[in-house]
Amino acid sequence: MTVTVRLFAVLRERAGRDSVEIELPDDATVADAFERLAAEPGLGELVARLPLRMAVNREYVGGDARISPGDELAVIPPISGGADVLSSPEGDQGHGPPGRTHASVTEEALSVGRLSAWVGDARAGAIVTFQGVTREVASLDYEAYREMAEERIAAILADAVERHGLIAAAAEHRVGPVPRGEPGVVVAVSAGHRGEAFEGAREAIDRIKAEAPIWKRELDATGEGTWVEGAAPATDDDAATATRAGSAGAGSAP
């Protein structure tokens, strides 16, 4: 069978294209796909050196996962970590449905005030926001596997809502150039009390940075740059382990 594999960040640059077509046997696994990708011009050294993960139908999978014709495949290099218009929650007092979430990956400049207002609610005793701001370099250039990133962020927010009893949670991540001093990611959550709000916001941003397939390049004043080295994306099992560890250590110093 012939399958198309999407490429991102340094893999895309080395291959000189954003996808490659490879031939695989009918009973092929992800490990077989990586072996075949290593033979593609420009990719062999990266496949051998980097801790890559494969996403099949926008889910991280292991090397023994089977590949079927028509699957959506993407190679996810180490991560360094759409433009929906937010509508106001139902009710003129900001009393929307409980547990609502919003996730977006967008080229537009981010607004912490807009997200804070969106999670606002008459039942909320606390609203916590986080901004990840570009520093030290002229700008950062973000790239994302957009469809999977939005789905992953939405799932992370839903988990945070359920685990911490949040009233609302929203997150947006910018792609493209982000000048120094501007946010590349914003998270906002609301809850009845500050403890739940702080914990929910912290879990959301930590997991977004660890799991969402988003990469960044540091650019200098001339527009030249290099990809920021990161880590292999966390799987659902990794996230569950980290969450259990965090719960067990509640009350200790960060």
C-alpha cells in the first residue's frame, strides 16, 4: 500500500517538502514506516538521531501499531513547547453551561483579556490566566500540526475541567512569527475557588507544552533562525503518570 506521511519543522526542511509517499506491505507497522522513512533523502540522519513519534489519525502510537490504507500519518519531531472567534457564554451575567472549553491554534495575535472574559462566570470565585511570552530573541516562529494540536489541546482542557471542577477553560496557541514581548500561548480558567483554578491552569499549560505537536524556531533580527530542541511528545500514559505524581505531591514546593 502507498501511504502519505506528513512532515513538520526540521523534518519538513530537510526533506524539502511537507509530506512524503512511502510504500509499505499490507500488514505494516509504525516501525516499518520509520524504517522506510529513513531511506528518504535528507531524513535518514534525523530518523536515526531524534526521538520521533508517529501520529496515526491524530493519536500518538507505538512502533507496533498497525497501519491501514487511508490512515492519516504524521511524524512528530521533538516538540518545543483554528482561529475561531470567541462568542460570549450564554446568559447576560456570564452564566454559561458548566465545563465549557475553547481551544484554538491561530495566526492572530492573542489576547489574555479576551480569554479571561470568555471564561468569566457569575459562579466563579477565581480566574487564573497564563501567558507564555517570547523573550531574549527578536522573535519566535511557531509551526504546528494544526488539526491534531487543536484536538489535543481541547482534550487536555476537558481533562482539566473534569479533574479540578473548573467552570470554564480556554487556551489559544499562536503560529507564525511572534515578536519579543508578545504571547505565543495563553491559557485561562475559572473555578469556584483559587486552588482549583491555579491547579487547573498549571495542568493545562504543562500538558499543552508536553503533548501538543507545536514547534518553535528562534529568529534573529535578520530573520535567520534555528529550531529549538525539545523532547519527544508525551503520550496519554505519560500524562496520566505525571498527573498521579502531581496529585500525590500536592502541598509540596514546586
